[in-house]
Amino acid sequence: MVVLPSPFSDISRVPLMYERPSDVQVLNRLTSKLGCGATFWIKRDDSNSGLAGGGNKIRKLEYVLADAIAQGADTLVTTGGIQSNHMRQTSAAAAHLGLNVALFPRDLVPFNDTEYSYAGNVQLNQILGAEVFPVDTSEEEVIQTLKSRGNQPYPIPSGASLHPLGGLGYARAAFEILEQEKQLDVNFDTIVTAVGSGSTLGGLVAGFKLAENRGLLSRKKRLLGFSIGHKKANMAEIVLRIARTAADKIGLKAEDITEDDFEISDEFLGDAYGVLNTRTMDGIKELARAEGILTDPVYTGKAFTGLLSMAKSGKLATGNVLFLHTGGQVAMSAYPQLK
């Protein structure tokens, strides 16, 4: 059971995940194969819910959708790339809560493969009953259309990250990880995640800072994010803003958070957001063939490839390293070159 300090514990949340924490498992075969001195673990937020595959956006939506319901919304409005995991998870959460969902995807990835336009998350959005507006329709157009029908729309930014409550899901996850450390009798020295819209890492930063502030952290953790869409400086600015917004809501001062509380690497961006390169394909296969665990082509595949590179180059040589698997595997069918 996750116990949060006040005022964090007083913020409304609608449960969308399984009642138990997402699993943490040690990667024994990969640890042995890498032989670098560190022990590697994985936290399975890719399977944290029964809602259309789960994933990290489900955590964020628990707080965001509690606010939507409180405001009397009947239709969730959100966006993302054509193969957006966030749109899929929002569609699933909406169906679960009896809400409508309207999506307005953006064309962010230069792909010619026909599968990209209909497979993966696109297919699941259709099955889940989402209303999908034409690519690059504006949010204003969508909201005006919905209001003309008498709906009460609730806009959610891409990834839910820049929503005022977007960082709270992973601030809560920080306390979940601390509880699992006690149960497993282990301390995670380094926590690694993919960073796209920023609130997974930003939330963790705020959560661990609150734990440190309340005397619940034995020693500071290294929080490392591999950016999959932005250069390092830009991504750091986004994460810092999200972390400070979350901090202000959970019992900290915004200035308690600084860029010294986390690290960003942009060395594994690849050619562009959503574009799969050979290095990432090799990283995906290495984990899959060592542990039977699949990562995705856009987020976790790139981040785990970064983790592998650091381990092999001696930059992760000691301690326990926890990789946060944020999901996205359902998009793999949209990438036929991955095999």
C-alpha cells in the first residue's frame, strides 16, 4: 500500500491501475551477460492496468480524469502522434469511466509504411470507440464541434504532461518504488526512463524530492531520462517546469527542485521522433532475447538502448539500476521493419 504525506494524499484520484503496485523484477540473464558490476531491474508499468495494455499515461490520467469528472466533463479531448500511446490509453480510460473521447492526431513521423496509418494504436482507438478527427485538426475546432453538439469537453495536453496535474502520477510512483525497495530489501541507486512529453521523469523528481524532504529517502537517487524527441537543454527545461508544478501541489516549494535533481541524455534520439533506427532495433532484440521482454520502437526501445550503451561503456558499473518500462509495445505492428 502506498502511503502519501499530506497534502499530496488529499488530492483526488480515480483508480485506473491494478490495486497492487506494478511488478519489479530483476533481469538476471541480462545482468550476467553485461557483466559490468551493476544489477539491472525493471518496473513493469507497461502492464500496470487492464485497460488496453496499460502504460505510463494511465498513472497520469488517474489524477487528470478525477479533475475532469469533478468538472462535469463528458468528453475527453486530446492529441498526439498518429501512433500515440497517450491517445490509446485515454480512449481506454474514457471507455472504462463511461466518457466519450475525441482525438485529433498530428502527423509527426515521416513514414511511408502503410501499416503506420492503420495498425497498432490506430486500430485500438477504433475498437475502443474513440471519435478521431482528421489529422492536424486544431484543438479549437474539435472543442467548438463538441460544444455545438451539447457536449462538455475536457482538453488534455499531449501525454497529459503539461496539465497542471500531469506530474502527480509519477510523484506517487516514487513512493510506490520506495515501498517496493523495503519489500525487496534493495536500494535502487539509479532509475532510468524514457522522456517524451516529460511528466514521467518530472513526476519522479518531485516525488523523490518530497520523500527526501520528509526524511523518507536514505540517499539521493540518480534519475536519468533518455530523451526521444527533444535536445537535452529543451527537454531539461520541460522536465524542470513539470517537476516544479507538481512540487507546488504536493507540499514542496517550486524552488526546491533544480536541474541538479535529474539528468537528461539526448544521445539516443535517433533520426527523429518515432523513427526506428538499427541501433534501437538491436537494443530491443537484446532485451527480448535475454529476458523475453518487449520494449517499443518509440520510447522504451530507445531508452533501454541508451541504458545498454552506458552499461557496456562502464558508466553504470555499480549498484542497482531500475529501468522504468512505460509501455508502448502495442505500436510494434505499425513498424514492420522491426523483426
